[in-house]
Amino acid sequence: MNKLLQKNYKTDEVVSCPACSQQVTQVHYLYQQKDFQTEVLKCEECSFMFARPVFIEDLTERQMDGVVDAEMFGSPTMKSIYIKWFLQKELREVRRKVKAENPLLLDVGCGTGWTTSFWKNNGFAVHGLEPSVARSQMAKEKYGLDVINDYLENHVPEKRYDVILMRHSLEHFENPLDVLAKINELLNDDGVVLLVVPNIDCLGRYLFGTDWEWVLPWHCNFFNPKSIKRILSSAGFEDMKLYQTPSPLYFFDSLGRKLNTRLFTKLRDKWNSALLLASAPFALLGAVLGLGDNITVIARKEHSPATKTSD
């Protein structure tokens, strides 16, 4: 049985922080799975939390293949809300930073493509990158997207992009700084990256602790606003716009884990969308308190010294 335990001790092995390269020894959580265990450490310098060793070491086993959960559990209401209050804001913020008239966009970990298609419908030339065969196939067939079924580590594009999206994907990589450095290289000058990652300093994690929806073992990086800005800066990004957003997706799963009852499991399976909507007030409260479930960051590729302009 998988188990996450809250701990507070120093490891004998010094680990380099993936976000700021400081030496880290402080362990906050211990994850156990049969004969395997790993430590979740926290950097005292930048507050980044990360697992070592990573939960899933084999790259080819890290993709997530579910298609129903990737589309708001098939709820048209939840999709409409997400488009109006989240994607539309992302679109406005990206357009403020992107100078290209017909922006070329890469969506890393595009899933089934339903959010990717939003950008296509709003004037972006869209390419998708998705390691799951089931999800990439759905993106092609349902939304008519140009999707490459592969991992970012293997991707060698023919041209550079104006915008790169990473929606709930950076937390899956063993070396997120290396990933962002590659994203930087794949962008044109003045190119923009849009990241959405879970916020480890959210209301739900403080309420539920180890029963929170950590999305283990797939997630191995746990960001807060300070650490995501630090790692983006280290990877060569500037002019950052950061804000927090609510997500009811985490709350009812966490409550089910806390209660650990068959009744709740049956209710969740039958009334998934209703439970999502019922969880929305808790998610909204977290965002109001500055403890939102997700962090969105839009950042521009840093100018090289040769191309920087004076203020």
C-alpha cells in the first residue's frame, strides 16, 4: 500500500536543489510503496520541495493515460467555467507579451487536446506534444490537432516557437530546471512560456496534510510562488506575471482519502461533477486567502546581453 508520512529530519546525503542549486538535507515527507521508499525534501533557500529518488524512475512509465479525468470528467458546465474564467485570462495575458502576428505555439503534455484546441480556435498555430498514446490519439481525432506522441526529452523541432504551454506537466519531470532550459532554447527571441503547476502552499494541503491529493507517484516536484519564480529566473526567464487559481478537483479526492469509506467512493463515482461543483467554494476560499490550488505564470524569454534594450 502506498503511504505518505510527514517527517522532519536531516538526510545523511546532501542533495542539490533543482531550482537554485543550494545544498539540501531537510526531509519533510517520506513516501513508502512496498519495498520502495523515497524522501520529499525542502530547500530552505527557495522553499522548493522535491522527491529523491523520484517515484517513477523509468521515463516511459511517467505518462498519464486517463481520458475522462483529462476533460473535467466530461462535464460541459465545468468546461465552460474553465474556459471563461481561466483560459480566457491566460489568452489575454499571453497576447500582452507575444509580439508575433501569427504565433506558433507548442503545448507540452497537451493531453486529450481540449484546452489546446482553445488556442487553435483563437488564432494560434498549434502543435501538441503528448507521451500518452490514448490521449494523443484523442487529441488528433476529436480536435484535429497536430500532435507528436513523444516525450519532451526526445523532441527535436524543425522551428522555434513563439509560445510554449506547460499545463500541469513541469511537476512530472525529474530535472525541472533542465526542462525549462530546453523550453528557453525552443523559444524565439521574446518568446513566452505559460506554466500551470499545483501550489503546495494551498489551503487544501494545510487542511488535509498527507491525505491531500499529491498525485503520487506521478508528481515529483512541489512548487509554491517563490520557488516557481526562482526556477524560471534560473532558466533565463523574466517579466513574469504570476497569479493563483482555485481547483475543486483536489478537494473531494482528498476528502475521500481522509474518510476512507466505500460510501464516499460510490458517491464520487456516481456524482463526480456534482461533487466538483460542491467543492468549488472551498477552492475559491483558498484563492481569496492567497492559498490557491494552482499557480499560473506567464514569463518572457530573457534577452541576451547583445539584444537587451535600455530602459
